[in-house]
Amino acid sequence: MYLSQFHNEALQHLKYGIDEKKGFIVLTGEVGCGKTTLCRRLLNELDPDRYETALILNPRVTETQLLRAILTELGVENPPRGKNELIEKIYELILTKHQAGKDVVMIIDEAQNLSFEVLEQVRLLSNLETDTQNSCRLF
């Protein structure tokens, strides 16, 4: 994959945001400019000993579907069905990963298409904090 100057700069900004635990990071660009490809490249370059990753490709989902997709992407087989149980499972998983020295990075491709309710659910998930830092990294 050839990275233009702009693609390389965007990739470095994404890595910086993750390394510095900046929380939400937005990547914008014209249709077809390579945002999804760049996100996949980023995921391939993240150290699996430091990060657990989830890539959500379909933003046209309900809150419950998004929560289930996050858990599935993070390797949870047969996630719970209820919204509250899904949220509890995500928090439990994030805290377990954090205690093991890992951060969770979630990329939502085409996030501008999330409904208000689903976007609010993502924001609420990002509120999970430990005594020392926010431990859930979301794009």
C-alpha cells in the first residue's frame, strides 16, 4: 500500500491520538479517498499486546445491535441479548483488558450515519473511567 503524504500524516495523527489516549478521534475526507483502507492499516499496525481492537463497518444499527457487534469484534462468543447486560459485559471486558495493560480501540466506519440514539450510546460507553484514566478509546 502506498501512503501519500496526506495519508501518512493522517495515520500518524491517529496513532498519536491512540498513544496519548485522546478519546474520540475523527477522520474525515471525500468519498473514495481511502479512509477505510487507512483505518484497516492502522489496526494492522497497532501492537496486539497493547491494544484490543474492534472495527464496526455498518453504522446503520440499533443500540443493541451496536453493543453486540462491539462484543463480537472483541472476541466474545454468544454476547448477552439485553441492552443492560451488553453494556455490563462491555464495561467488564474493558476493565479486564485495562487491568491486563491493554486499551480498547474501536473504529466506527461511516460514523456520521449513526442515529442520534446510537451515537449517544457510544458517548456513554466512552464515560467508563478508572481512578487514573479513561480506559476506553473510541473513534
